[in-house]
Amino acid sequence: MVASIIDGLNSYFTFRMGGKLFAVNVGQLTKILELTKITKVPNSPKYFKGIINLFGDVIPVFDGRLKFGFQEAENTRETCILIFAFEFDGQFYNSGITVDSVEKVLIFEPELIRPALISEKEFNPEFVSGIATFNNESVIFLNIEKVFSEEEIKLIITVE
């Protein structure tokens, strides 16, 4: 039911990582946070930054640059945390990803989004659901359900 509602939305939130413009359906983005103190979790993968406390909820946060295979970079004033909601085995979870900067909400009709030919040298092509063009720039549409592997989801479940 929720997936069919999200699929019906043509609004996409855009943000930048590693110089590239990404988009996610607005129905999957729950919050945009300024970069805040992230508590590290011992023995976790390098791209797992740690956890934050958001109004009493423990939210795991991943480093978007490292997760997507970009070079690690210093945080800037524009660096922020995007909180996404996704479903796994019938349960809903929230997780954060740090991004370089946020852009705006854009509307894309489904026929403007075409299959993406992403090289594995760039990042995992399973993360991508499509690609479109806006102002002569490629917009990479993410499939949030695929961005988190089963192992990472188990890590998320453990910290929640």
C-alpha cells in the first residue's frame, strides 16, 4: 500500500554527493537534519558513521560518500543528514545518510525517467532506479530499498 502511494508521487528531493546530483522520491525522505554529533559504534564498517538520538529515537547514520564509493571528504557547512524510511520484511525502519548538500524538490513525469546505465566503477548500479536530465545535468534516481544491504539492515535493527 505505502509503496503504491510513493510510486504515484512524481516529486523528487535532490541532493549532491561526490559532485553528482541524486534524487529520491519525497515519500521516502522523512527529515533533513543539520550535521550533528554522531556517536560511533565500535567494530562497525567504515561507511557506518554511527548513531544519533532524534527525539528519543536511535537512528543509524551512514556516510553517503563512502557508501557510494566516492572519496572521503571533510564535512562543510552544507553537509547534512537525510533520514529515509524504508520497508524490510514488513517492518518500517529509518536510517540516515550524510550528503554533501541538499538541492530542491523537482517534479519528473515517469516517462522522463529512463533506465540508467551506471558503471560499477562509479558505484553499485543496484542503487539506481533511473536517470533523467535537468538543466543539462544528469539526475540519478536512487532506489532506497536497495541502498541498504540485508547485512546493513540487520545492523540498523540492532542499533534501533
